[in-house]
Amino acid sequence: MSVMEKIGFIGIGSQGGPMAERIAAAGYPLTLWARRADALAPFLAKGAKGAAHIADLGAVCDHVGICVVDDAGVAAIVDDLLPAMKPGSRIVVHSTILPDHCVALAQRCAERGVGFIDAPVSGGGAGAAAGTLTVMCGGALALFDAAKPVFETFGGLIVHMGDVGAGQRAKIVNNALMAANMGLAHAAMDVGAALGLDGAALRDLVKASSGRSFGFEVYARLPTPQAFSHGAPLLMKDVNLLKATLPGNAGAEALSSAADPFLSAASGI
């Protein structure tokens, strides 16, 4: 798709902000909306435009990315956005939300001739700034192909996982596994202490041995579980999304059981 395609973005927080910056830096005309007008200032200084209302943004954009925290936030934005968007445009949800919610939103969009892709991301603000996010996409292949040049501005690995909702399903499995690995690291270090092993030596050993994982490496950098208090609620949300999507599933329960002790300790619950 031409770089002259007009892009909208809503959700310019710690991850969405760098994503929006990368889109603008690639030359796309970018329009933003934020609840606080002052949050737009750094982007306006770099050439982006600000919209006074969500509907104003929707009316002028061909592609609108949404990167807010939860299902309720996405639903509220789509309620305002969709009536203003022209047929042939598309909505892309980068938030991590329930897969079934994405299916319902896609149906609403289809009724108005608007495309829909769920494209949650992994890699955090640093990955967004570096253009190395993993982007997990669900939706029609033609829509994915049309949106991919935008995703390439902030993404490294960009994968079409299947129909609408598939991106969300992949994201919550990935994050639940990350949470479980951190939970198992927490348990392993407790066991090591019970066996009288030096914690620093055990961390260094595992990081170089067969028990290593990315989750263990993140855990090993924490002075205490509470030092992960910023990330724990997000991982807990994604574990709960997996359980809600697959109630009673043994695998989902196993991941949750492994993750819960660490996430509870990190959250101070």
C-alpha cells in the first residue's frame, strides 16, 4: 500500500507512543487522538496531526491502529470510530483482548464495509522504538497484506496466524507461557534456597544450562518479585484471558497454576 495512505492511531502510551513515532518516521501522514491534549504535543512537533474527536480521526484515515489497555477501552473507541469511517478503510487492534470480542467487532465492521485485523504485539516500548516488535495477526489475508507495510514500520517478526481472533489467541498463549516460565523460575529459586544453594550462583548456572528460558532470565534480573509490579498485572490479565477463552482446559489451568504464585507475589496480592 502506498506510503501516502492516511494512518490514525489511538493509544500513545509506553508502547503505542513509539509505534506511532515509527509510523510517522516512515513517512505516513499520521493523525492521533488522545484523552489529554497535552499528550499529543511531542507528536505534533514531529509533524503528526491531532484530532479533537475520535470520529474526526476516523473520517480522514484509511487505517486506524488502536493500542489501549483492555476490552472496554477498545469497545468504546470502536463505538465512536466505526460510524465515521469510510468503506474500504480498516481498524487494527493492537491491544490484547478476548479473541471472541475481536470476532464480534469484525462482524460489526463488515456490516459497514470496514476491514478488521487483530494484531497484538510483543516486545514492549523498547521493541517498538527499535522497530523489532513481534506482530501476531488475525484477519483476512488480503487485509493483512494491505496493512503489512504499516506493521513493518514498528515490527520485526510479523506473522499472519489465521482468521480474526487468531492473533489474540497466539498472544495470550505466548504471554501465559512467559508468565508460567517466570512462575517456575520463582519456584526453582525457592527450591534452591531450601537446598542451601547460593542464589547468585544458581541463577548464573541456570542461565547457561538446560533449565534456562527467557522468563528465567527476566526473573533472574529482579531483586525481588515486587520489582516486577509494573508487568505483573498485564501478564495476569493475559493469563485470565486465556482461561476465559478456554474454561476448564487442562493446559490453560497448568499455565495459570505455574504463573499464579509469582504473579501474586509481584502484584502484592
